[in-house]
Amino acid sequence: MSQRETWATRVGFILAAVGSAVGLGNVWQFPFQTGANGGAAFIVVYLAAVFLIGFPAMLAEFVIGRRAERNPIDAFARLGHRDWRVVGVLGTLSAFWILAFYSVVGGWVIRYIVGSATGAYFSGSEAYFGAIAAGPDAVGLHAVFMALTVGVVALGVTDGIERSTKLMVPSIVLLLGGLAVWAVTLDGGGAGYAYYLSPDIDTLVANIGSILPAAVGQAFFTLSLGMGAMLTYASYLGRDDSLPADGATIVVLNTFVGLLAGLVVFPILFSLGIEPGSGGLGAAFITLAGAFAQLPAGRLLGVVFFVVLLLAALSSAISLLEVVTAYLVDNTDRSRSTLAVALGAAIFALGVPSAFGLPILSWYNAIAYNLLLPLSVLCLLLFVGWVDTDDAVAELRRGTGLGEGGAVAWLWFVRTVVPLGVLVTLLLGLQSLAVRAGLLAEAVV
Ligand code: PHE
């Protein structure tokens, strides 16, 4: 086996991880989940979920990855717990599964960059989305997006992932920041800020049963947890920097970009009198495209916005492909580029059905959100919290000034509060899958 690669710099690792975290989840899903779940009330629960559940869980993945220096499947054996490799298998399969449909949405984004430049959707944004979201064209663009992802991963950890995310992540922040500043100038956008920034406690209390699983699921998805992406990235660390400090930077930057996206989306919608409404898959595309169509300089704004979305999607997709590629790179003698191409083709094939109908895509998404992610995060937490405990604590403290007390507090969280929160989310998620399946059965009868 050849020498395993490592990140060239600490900043490189942090930006790659931020690139993984910042994705369609922040710019596309987050504002619309917020809209669908009661506005600012959702944000309060989401922020709590990010910091109290997501952050400790991210550290759990980091600790496993850095110590094992292996892909998620082999990491457990490396740490002396072969039986647990099934958890790595689950994470790796989740990455494979999620990338399959994520790439279809990535294809839509490419389409919208072109559509903005030519004004193709200006005459009817709903009809446009209906026409491009499913069918042979969607398959073609799914292929283009996957090819871009493969191209980066094939170049390797430092030359591909580290280099590209060092460019992509700052571009996302700058462009999105520019759009947010521009959004301040919109007439009537004030209502958007109010809706977004002032939580209504009654709404929160009344809807906590649906807000909680949505917020926790969103926290996992946006932090790229549960599919081995953070574990894999940490396995290339080979250095003794502080994991809590790096993790905190990543979580804060990711949250910042999500909130920034909201500062762009809500003023735009409210200034045009559009309710953010449902969080459906097409909602963001239809509503935002509809908004760009009415705005002066809408073409330019549309292009900038969808370019941001593409960069965000791409820097996330490469982390998903890297999880699967790492397993084969670690275990075969074939070149990384051959493996990346072969895997890209297989994942592309798995995604093709979801490019033929929104209900199918929405099933792919629901299975990931409600089942794969929470289940996989739960298993990782149990491993770190109850099985690999002492070593995990030592690993967390490596390279930090973190005292015994801090590490024990983290461990306590990882053993109790966090898995309980995840378990509740998993059960609610399964329930919602069952309801979905029931609806489907009724529709068939
Ligand atoms: N975090 C990414 C997003 O918000 C999605 C993602 C999930 C990427 C899991 C990698 C792993 O869009």
C-alpha cells in the first residue's frame, strides 16, 4: 500500500471540512426549512441542535478518524473493534446513497445558472422547474455534476480537495456576503428580517414535536455528520492541532453561511410579497427563480446566486465521493483516479431513477434524512461514548490545553444527552417514513 496522503496545512483541513459542511443544505434547504417550520422559532431549536448535538458528534467523528488514519470501514478494526466495522459500512453506504441524488440536484443548479443568464425561466418559473427537474436532461446534467466531482477527487487529497476548497469556500462567503449587502437595499425587505430574526415562543412550544426532528436532521445534514465524511477528512490530519478548536471553527463558519443565506433569501421574498412557505424540494428553485425574474438585474443576481449554490454543492459532493474512494484507495492497488471514475459511474447509475421524478428523489432524500443519518450518528456516538471511551478522551485532548474536566464534559454529552436526542429524532423520523409509505400505499390502492 502506498503512503497515505495528509493535508498540507491546518487551514486546508478546516476549509475542506467547511466546504463539506456548507452545501445545498445551507443555501437551499435551510432557509426553506425555516420557512416551513415557523421561521425564527425553528432557528432557535436548530442552533441548539447544532451546538449541543452536532458539535459533540462532529468531535466524535474527528476522534475516530484522526486516531485510526483509515477510511470509515477499516477505522474500527484499526482501533481494535472489528465488530463495529458495520457502522463504517453503514456510513459509507450512506455517502454513496446521498451523493446519488445530491448530484441530481447539483445538475439542476448548473441548469439554473444557464437559465438565469439566458432568462429562460423568466416567463414562468414553476413551469420551468417542472420541465427541467426530471427527464433525460436532468440525467445529462446529473452526469455533468458527477464528472466535476470525480475530477476533483481524482486529483487527490491535497492537489484536488484541499486546493479546490481553498478557492471555493472563500468565494462562497464573498459572493453570498455581497448578495446579503445588496439585499439590504430592497424595499419592503424589512419584514423578511423580522420574520427571520424574531422568534415566536408560542409557535415554538406548539410545534416542538415537528420542529425538533426537522432541526436535528438539518443539523446533521448540514454538518456532514453520519456518513463518514468528517471521519474521513480527519483521517488525513496526521497532525496534532486541537480538534475542539478546529471543530468549533467549522461549526461556526457553517452556521454563519447558513444564516447569511437566510439574510439573502428572506428579504428578497418578502420584498416581493412571497411567503417562504413549504420546504418542498422544488420550492427554493421555483420561488427564488420567480423572484429573480421580477427584480431589476435579475439575470445577473440569478447567475451569482446559483454559482454560489454550485460551489457549495460541489465542495460537499467531493467529500461524499471521498468517503467511498478512500475505502478502495486504502484497500486496493488501483490508482485513485481509476477508482474515482468507477465509483462516480456507479453512483451516477444509482441516482438516475431519482432524475426521473420528484417523488422518487424525495424518497431518496427522506430515507437519508430520517433513517441513515440518525442511525449512523447514533452508532458512532455509542462507540465513542461507551466502547472506545478512554482512548477517545485521550485523543480529544491531544494537541489541546483541554483539561480533564472539559474532556469529561464532552464525554458525558456523548454518552447521554446527545444519543438520547438522536434516538428521539430517529424514532420520529421512522414514524414519518411510515406515514409516507402509508400515503403511498393509499395512493396505489
Ligand atoms: N453538508 C452538506 C450540505 O449541507 C451535505 C453533506 C452531507 C455533505 C453529508 C457531505 C456529507 O449540503
